[in-house]
Amino acid sequence: MSDHHVYVIECADGTLYTGYTTDVERRVAEHDAGEGAKYTRGRTPVTLRYVESFDSRSAAMSREHAIKSLSRTEKEALIGDG
């Protein structure tokens, strides 16, 4: 069962934010409410653009790091905008 997720949201200012969670719906709602990451506060509303699911936390965290290391162009290609 895939309980660990890496997600990419697009903020109202057009920037992309990548994170890890065990509950995507709850986490996106937290970002939208201004209670998520410091980066996303004041950049609401946010839109969920991409999710990958994993069986282990370590695999998800490794993928989160890899996505955060991508360029904007590479992230857009990943989420289907490229």
C-alpha cells in the first residue's frame, strides 16, 4: 500500500513547491489555508499539479529531493507542462 506521497503544487504567483506527505488532500488544504510550509504562505491559492506515491518514507523523501533538484523546465516537463 502506497502511504507516502511526493507532490508538486503551483502557487498563485506561478511558482512550484514540492513536498512530502502521507495525506495529499489534507496537506494541500493546509497550504491553501496558509498553514502549510512557510514558502506557500501568502502564495495562496495553490493548485495540486503532480503526485507520486511510494511504499516507504525513505523512497518518497529521496524522490522529493530529486524533484527539488530539477530546474523549472524539468519540473514543468514532469508535471506535463513541458
